[in-house]
Amino acid sequence: MNIIDAIKNSVLEQFNGSISVEMILISLLVSFVISLFIVFVYKKTFSGVVYNKTIVMTIVMIAMVTSMVIRTINSNLSLSLGMVGALSIIRFRTAIKEPMDTAFLFWAIVSGIMCGAGLYFIAVCGSLLLGLLFYVLYLMDIKAKSQYLLVVIYKSENSQIVESKLDSLTKKKLKSKSVSGNNVIEVTYEVEYDNTVDELMKSLSGDVRNVNLVTYTNDYGL
């Protein structure tokens, strides 16, 4: 037997498995359970701007469809080549706004691949470990103080009083400042929310036109 025949036989051996309805149902069931766990972690750790419910359904569907595709192409060489050709013409153009959504979708795809390949133990244990590690990192991150935008609108004649009170904030960063034609000044600071911010807002209420504290997404999407 020459080298070419040895390579051909080794490749064909990878696709000599049989496929049955029972195997497909088991792969779909395990991938469905894992996808529910992924969705649970996603909901518990979501910190984006807008929660999109379609991502939940997408995670479940991607995991199950991927497992069924891998189970199918793992049993027959001709099916695998046909599936590769079919998938090569598909173009996904949906923009994903939240960076973490991409990670969860990739997690669902990898889980579906392992379930389709019959690696159920690795898929379950790996998903549990990933979910635990990510949740621990999430808890460590939320212990940090949240960033907010403090927007203060006041007249120019009250500048000295307002600015002296704003100086009481030790951790602040000026984001913008504008002056309108009627001598109204609007300043925006990035601040860390705590009790001193509440006290400052109460003290400013008599000297300014308006003071607001709003949450926002910074340049890094955090």
C-alpha cells in the first residue's frame, strides 16, 4: 500500500460511521440543555445598553443547528462536502452591537460542534467551567464603582458657586462644556457614583437650572 492509499483510507475511516434518529435526538437534546445554560449565564451577566431578546433564541438555535450539521457530516464524506459547498454561499450580514454577544454566540457554536461530534461529557463540563469562570469575572467587575455622567446647567453669574461645589468631587473627568447665547453654561463630568454625588446634587439644586445623573456606555463599551 502506497502513501496515497494510506491517506485515502485514513480519511474514509473518519466518515464510516452510521447515523440514526436516536443519535440526532441525543445531540439535539444535549445541545439544547447546554444552550439553556448559556442563555442563563447571558441573562445573569448582561450589562449592555439594550437587551435584545432575539439573541436568546439565536443562541439556542445556533447550538442545536450546529450539532445537527456536525452529526450529519460526521457520518458521510459526500454529505460533508455538499454541506461545505452549501455553507460557503451563505453570507451573514447582521451587525452585532454588543461585543459580548459575539462571545456567547461562539460559545453556542463550539458547544454544538462538540455535541454533534458526540463529545457530550466535554461539552457539558467545558460549558459549566466556562460559565463559572465568566460569572466569577463578572462579579469581580461589578464590584467596581459604576461610571455616570453628571450634567449641570447653570447661568454664568453662578459659575463661581457651582464650580466650587463641583470641586468637592475628587474623582471626576470633564467630558464637555458649552455656553449658549443667553449665558447659560452646560458642563458634563464623568463621575463615580456614591453618596457624595447625591449630596452634591442636593446642594446644587438651588444654584443651577438643572442637574442630571445618567448612565452611559464609554468608548470601550463597558
